Amino acid sequence: LAVGALGMSVSAAADAQVVTAETESILGSLGDTAVVTGDHIAELSQRVMEYSGFSDEAVQAGANTLLMFDNIRSAEVFDRAIEGAADLARRMNTDVPNAARLLGMALQDPEAGMARLRRAGITLSDAQKGQVASFMAVGDTAAAQEVILESLEDRIGNLAEDYGETLSGGVDRAKES
């Protein structure tokens, strides 16, 4: 039993090294255009792990995915997107990187992103669709992203956190501690 636990511990450490190396590589490629730092991503990943039951490596891999979308231009949008990706992952019964990819595409191109989110069960109201179109017509991508993030938060709330408070979520959180 102790050997198995040691093997799992070594594997988790190796996974953490790989995802951290990926983060540093992506941030290095982005240079001054990066909206967050590696430390910020590590802290955010730890925080989401503590309430969601997802591993911090999974959350950080989702963050790495979000870094690839250049229309995410503020740390606030980035943070809300990774938290939303954890919620969306629970909603879609998938992992954080896949949910982050879906949400990243929606934030990259908000008008096209509405259809992607609809296929995942997140539907914007007609008023919200009109707001996104209006904001995009005047080149205000940040305001359109705000509408999408608000819609996501309104539709699924804090699903990852709510899951973390269940018996299954508590077990997952304990495994990740």
C-alpha cells in the first residue's frame, strides 16, 4: 500500500512539473502580452482546486489552454474564465482543459461563441445576444466577453464549488490536498 501511495505521489509531482513547464513555455512565448504570470496561475489553480475537487494540475492545464486565446486581455477576465471553465466542466461532465477550450473560443469570438455555448447547454437570452452583437459592432470585445461570462455565471452559478461540498466532491478534494 505504501509503495502504491509513493508511486501516485511521484506521478502527481511529475504531472505538476510538466504542466508548470508548459505554463512557463507559453508565458515565455507570449512575453509582454501575457495578462497573468506563472505565480498568478499557480495561485488561481490552487484556489480552484481547493473548492472544486479538480486537481491543480488540471486547472493549470485549463489555464494554459486559455493563454492561447489572445482576445482575453485582462487578468480579471482570465480568472473568471478559468473559474467558469471549472463550473462548465462539472456541467458538461468533462475536464477543465476541454471546458477552457470551449469557453476560450467563446471569449475569443463572442458572436460565434454564443452558438458554441448553446451546444453545451448555455443559452444567452435574446437581450444578451443583442448586447453581444452591439458590443462587437463597435469593437468592444471586453464588454461582449462580460455578457458571456455573466450569462455563464447566471446559468450554472458556482457548480464546481457546489460539487466540492458534496460527499463525492469532498473525497475528490481530499485526494487533491
